[in-house]
Amino acid sequence: DEKGIGYLDCGVSGGVWGLDVGYGLMVGGDKKHVDHAMPIFDALRPEGPREEGFAHSGPVGAGHFSKMVHNGIEYGLMQAYAEGFELLEASELVTDVPATIKAWQRGTVVRSWLLDLLVRALDSDPELDDLRGYVEDSGEGRWTVEEAINHSVPAPVISAALFARFASRQDDSPAMRAVAALRNQFGGHAVQKA
């Protein structure tokens, strides 16, 4: 600041759609620097009240920390929708899974933009069988879990969602081979040979 340089950090959400609908912005930095940059933030955020799509989250670092927590929540939400999809698919009772999920878009407590995106994916591939169930993580989920541990904050949903992504990358889980071996050893339970 003594050299006239101010620092801001800005966590940004909105993905490829943000170009059309605006980006959710979480900014960290001194108020005077945030105020100076507001014309930029106003141009990037969604239309409507400033507090819907923009937050001055705190000092430098708060913007990206807020975005990290946002992405951790996103992991949990996506995992919940995915597990619901799988359960509906596994049931003999539900005969039209895409229509069932589409019905959740209006008037239900689970409606969201992520749900809208799932419906969009199901419209083009009703059983999602054109995809392999392999999911990367870009690091924010790991960081969220690490920070939850550092702050002694229980985050079982976000942690489970991150670990589910790790499991998606295994063709054959060594841990589950060990569980199968243990069940066979103590109870004589059947195992499947490789």
C-alpha cells in the first residue's frame, strides 16, 4: 500500500455459462481497493441486486477461501444428485428416471441449477451410458477437506464426495479386495476371483 499498489483476490463461479448470465464473485481485499474495482465487478456479476452474485468476503485471501468452500459444497451436491440417480436407475419401481428427475426442477426443495444441468445431460443421454464413471478433482475439494480438518469442522458430506471421486478412478479397489478377503476369512463369505 505504501507504493500505491492494492491487492485483491476474487473467487469466481459460473463456469462457461457465466459469460451469458454473469459470474458469482467473492472478493478479498481492503474496502477502498474493492470500491475502486467495483465497475469491473459490476460488469462481471449477474444482473440484479449486488448482494446476489457479489460479496466482499473479507481481507485478501477471503475471496478464494470462499470459492473453495463453494466448490466443496458443489462436490456434495453433485454427489447427492448422482447417488439419487443411481438409486432410481437400480429400482424396478421407477420406469422413467429422466422424467422423474425433470419433475424435481419445479416446486421441490432440491431444485437447483445443478439439477437443471443434470436434466440437460439426461435429455441427451437418458441413462448416461455414453460416459465412463471416472471423475477428476481440480483441487478445491481437497483444499476444503484439509481446511475442515485444520479448523476442526466436521465435513462428512464434502469428504465423502471427494473420496467418491477417488473411488471412481479405480478399476479394482485394493481396499475392497481386502474387505472381501476379511469377510471370507472370518465368515467364509463367497469371494469373486480376479
